[in-house]
Amino acid sequence: MNKIEELKELIKEHAFIRFDQTSEEHPRIRNTWIFDFRMILMEPRASDIIAELFFEKLKDEYPFQLGTLEIAGVPLAVALMRKFHEKGYPEVSAFFVRKSRKKTGLLKMIDGQVHEDKKIILVDDVMNTGSSFWRQIEALDSLGFKIHSTWSILKYRDLPQYKRFTNRDISVHSLLTLNEMTETLGDDVKNLEVPTPHSFEIIFDREWIFKGKNPALGLVFQKSQPVIDGDLLYFGTDSRDFVALNKHTGEVAWTFEVGTVKHHKSVFSNPVIYKDLVIFGSYDGNTYALDKLTGKQKWVSMEADWVGSSPAVAPDLGLVFIGLEYGLITKMGGLLALNAETGKPVWVDRSHTALTHCSPHYIQKTKQVVIGSNDGTIRLHDAKTGKQPWSFTTFGSADYNLKTWVGEIGFSKGDVKESFAYDPVHDYIIFGSIDSFLYILDRKTGHLVHHFKCEFGILSTPYVYKNVVYFTSMDKRVRAIDLKTFELLFENRLDDTRIFSSPIIIKDKLYVGTNGGRLHELDLKTGTSLGYFQAAERITNNVIYDQAENAYYLPTYANEILKLKRKD
């Protein structure tokens, strides 16, 4: 038996798994079969055969370097590299690209050295749509490296379906295709057709990218969400700069530098526009209002020690609301109402028993403002007076008491970090918590109407659209719940990386960004993928749409803004 036939038998015996289509054991598996090559990549005989076949096919490309994506590709790349060394070809090295940048230590996205003078061959166990390879290509492209080719043990599709690779002059190689496994595994195992139009296509072209300086790569959560007004796009950065960009070119129109901060926390606040002002908070403890055309400071409020909250404007009342954080054990968080024209305080609530990073939400219909805090308490206020008709405490914070709390001061087990969605049809206030629950409250009474438990916490803002609430969670899923029946309409796991970004609906399409750097376009009713865009860094904020330009502006957590145009 030759090596390729022996490999087929090893795949059949150890890596090929067939499921009963009616089985409830694996409800998320769409095919009746899958391949799990990790079952043989750690076995010496199969690993050696694969490496030997790779050597025979690609030795003429020497010298080169191997790149792969964690985790399954790592033992494969090591085996291939060692085979070349055994054969007397020492100039083969390897590296791997992380699914998302490491959060601690050296904050690396790539482990191992990438050499500028060697061609790069990306390797993986299987190649279906090619999306895993594309993550590596975008990350390496952002660093100035060109990919020579891709190689996989098993390729699922015919070569013409990989045009996005060949259009970039990237060769596509594999040991086997599904068609070559049909005789061994069964008639239903054959090369896949394109399932639906755009189901795995990149649907955006990048028009320009702005890269801010000194990003705080160890801080992974929502940062400053850009806002567009006229020809300018405004957002804050980790580097103390608040920036206004020309939305057409990506060039800097003006910058404003905030005060000194600690631990790289600077402007995480989402700016808002009020008349001729752009207003935002900063971790230097101030809330700023700048002239939106020149960046000149109009007023500043110095009420807090830190401000991570984003302002909410009540244009009908001429007020701006923002959450506060204090460094005193007796005064930790609160909500401030300011005169939007002058920055003078109108009223303030300093009763929060933990830090308040949460952003308030103004309900214009009832002239009320709602805010959450790290103490897990939701407070509804009369927007004019600050009077509080009710409060609600999350499940995770039910036992929180500042005097007896044993955990980290300023935080509870039911923190509410982000903002709220309001459903005017049913008069619901909707939000998520770090305790993993989505909460739906009656606005009049503050009583709990419905709750839904995720596997991990929610650090994003829900989105209400046509009697449905869409929300994301750190359990790597996007979900939709019918607000009439509270039926779970769908839940879709994305990228196998955590999700901090909030969902948003643009032109009847649902968009969600992930820590894998991927912006997904999803069907509103089913949550199925319609296409995506791959960025090099984590996406922790939502994309925004500018109707005037018919353009999408995508922030990443690395102080970047990308202007995207849809391919169609």
C-alpha cells in the first residue's frame, strides 16, 4: 500500500466521524459527517506520512517558512518543519497566528519569527471555504508580508471556488480532495458546491485605514465608538488623543489631547454631537465639549476621577447625561446631568456603591434616563430633576454590599457595563450583565418581565428592531428573541472567539464584529452568514453606516478606523 492510500485508511479509521442525521446529540453539526484531524496529527505514523507527502510535493519551493492558525495547525506545522530538517533542508521555520491577539505578556498576534526574505506557505488540516486561511492572510498583510501559497491535507471544494486566493496570486494546494475520498468514505463525501450566494464571500473592499498611535492592546472591551457629522468622523483613542478624521480620505482634520491617565485608559467614551459641539468623557476624570469643526474646547466638567461612560444627549431638554467613577470608598459612582450648552451641573446622583462605567440611555418619549452600575443596580431617573421612581438589581449582584464585599472594590458579580435598548412598542428596557443574563424590564414599574441566560457574560448593548431584540455575549454567540412571545428565534456561534461588539442593523442586515477580527453580515431572521470582512485586529465596537457616502466605518480595538465599501 502506498503512502496516500495508507493515509486514506488512517483518516477513515481515526479522523472521519459520521453522525446520524436524526441524532439530537450534536444538533449544531450541519453535515452528517465531519473530519477531526487532531485525532491523527498527534499520532506518529499518520503525522510522518503527511509530512513525507508534503516534502515530496513542495521540496522544490525551498527555502520557505510555514504559517498556521492555532490550534490544530500547530502540530501539523511542526511535523512538516521537522521533516524538512531531517531531509537536510534546514532553512524551514514556522510560526502561528493567534485567533485574536494575546491579552497579556507581550501581546503577540504572531508567535514565532516571520522572515522577510522567505516565501510564506500557510498550512492547515482542512480547507473548506478558506476563512481560516484568510484570517492569517489579513493579519500578515497588515504587517507587510505577502503569502505565496496555501496547503492543506484535505480540500473540500474545486479550485475555481477559491478565486479570492488566486486573484491575489496565492496558489492553493492540498494532499487530497473530498472527491478523492469518496471511494474510501462513501458516495455522500464529495467536493462541496457553493451552498448559497455570498455565504462565505468577503463582501467589503477597504478604501482606507487610519491607525492611531500607542493602542492599549491588553485592554479588550468596547472602546470609543466613532460618530459621523458632516464631513468629519470623531472618536477617542488609548493615546490621549481625541481625533476628527476627514471621512472621505481618512486624513486627520484635528486632534485634541486629554489629560494624563493611568494604565493606558484614556478616551473609551463614545462621542455625541449636540449642535456645534462634540461631547465625550475621558479617564482623566473630565467630560469635554469641543467645537466640532476646530477641536477648540468649549467647556469641561471636572466632576469625576475617571469617566469611561459615554454621554447621552436629551436635545429636547438641552441636557447631557454621563456616568461617573470616583476613587473614594464612600463615593464610587454616579450619574451627572449637565447643561449641554455650558457644561454646568443640573443635578447629580452619587449613590452608586460601585464604579459606573455604564453609559446612560435617554428615553425621549417619557423624558427619563436609565443607567446601570458595577453594583448591578439599574436606576431610572426623571431626566429634568433626577428623581428616581425605581431601581432593579441583577441576579449576580443580589448579595452585593459595599461594607461586606470580599471581591475587588468597585465591582460586583452582576456588573452592568454597557448601555440599554428601549422597546417603545412594549415599553421595555433591555440590557445585559456580566452575570450572563439578558434582562427585560417593564419601564413603568421596573419589574422583571423576562430574562435569558447565556453561558458567559454580556458586555454589549442589545438592539431592538421590529419586535425582536438582538444581542451578543462572550459565549461567542449572537441571539435574537421575539419580544411578543419571548421565543428564542436563533442563536449563532461566530468564529469561536468572544464577542464584545454590539449588534447593529443596517439596511435590513445584521452586523456583528468578533474578537477574531471578523465583521459578519447575517440574515435577520435566521442569523445565518451572508458574508464577512476580515480585519487584522479585534472588533469590539459595532460598524457604523454613512448613508451620504454609502460607506461603512469599522473601528478596531487597536485605535484603527477602516472605511469599507460594499462590493455590490
